[in-house]
Amino acid sequence: MNYFEVKERLDNLEEFRQLYGEYSQFTNREKNVAAQMTRQKLEPLVALAVDSLRRVGLGGMITHDAPVRGGRRVRINLIKAIFRDDLIRQFSLDDNTPLELLDKGVIKYRSLLWREKVQLFNPLFWFFHFIGFLALLPFHILKKAGYDTENVQKLGVVRLFVLLFQLAVFYLLLELSGTIALIRFDILGL
């Protein structure tokens, strides 16, 4: 994920968390007009919130045994279950559990945003990405020509080639700029 995607996901999670906080305060959600209006604002944000939490390892799935003995186990996504009052009553789900999950997600995305912001202004990061793009250029050309290169790009040998290519180009540029000679001169005193 890049900086802008992380920022969008963080904004979505914060807005979803704030709206859900308001929604969870209502006691009679089904007949309350204000609760229904808040619910209408929440519904379009659910899919991105679930995907955002899943991307940082917070899937929010819980497993409950079926109410009937010998029945199958039920897996419930805490965020999707917000609007299912029948599930909330049947499995006695707590309103604060999704809030805690959303808080953890916001914290993780804030740390990701800080890290992505640092990378956004780091020229070496962009330089390595550019060299990586050059290493993968033949695959991009083959993909445009109609070949399926996704499986090949996932191979460890190809990833190792890209890494070695990046390091070789970086070393070559350091050598051509005279940086390595300067380092040798300082260390060895030549």
C-alpha cells in the first residue's frame, strides 16, 4: 500500500468508527429515525472497513457454536454483524467489541501512515523502486503483449533476480559517482 491508499483507508476507518460509536449509543435502533439515518451513512463504508481491517491482520472473525447441540459452528465477522440485530441477540455479541477492533485498526493505520510518509520523501526508496521497475520491465512488456506473467513474478528466483539487479545497479551508480573510491580512500587512507 502506498501513502495515499493508507491515508484513504485511515480516513474511512476513523469515519466508520465515529459513526458506529454514535450508532451503538442508540438503544432502540430499529424504530429510531436518527439511528436509521446513521445506519444509512455507515452501510456504504462497511466493505472498505472490513477490507482495511483484513489487510492489517484484523479480520474480526469470531467463531460461535451453534445454539443447537451438534450443530455446525458459525463464523461471524464482527463488522458485518453490526447491522444484523438477529445475530447480535442470538449470540449475545457486545457492541464494544467492534469499537475495540476499529480502534486497533486505526492505530495500525496511523503507524503505517507515518512509515509511508517517511518513505514518500525518501529519495533512496524511490530510487530502489525505479530500479525494481527496470528489472521487471521485460515482464511488463510481455504482459502488455498478452502473456500472463503473474505466476512467474511470484517465483523466488525472479524476486532474487530483481533484488540482485537493484543491488548491482546501485553499486554501479556508487562506483561511477566516485562514492566507493571516496570511502576506500577514507578507510584505507590511500
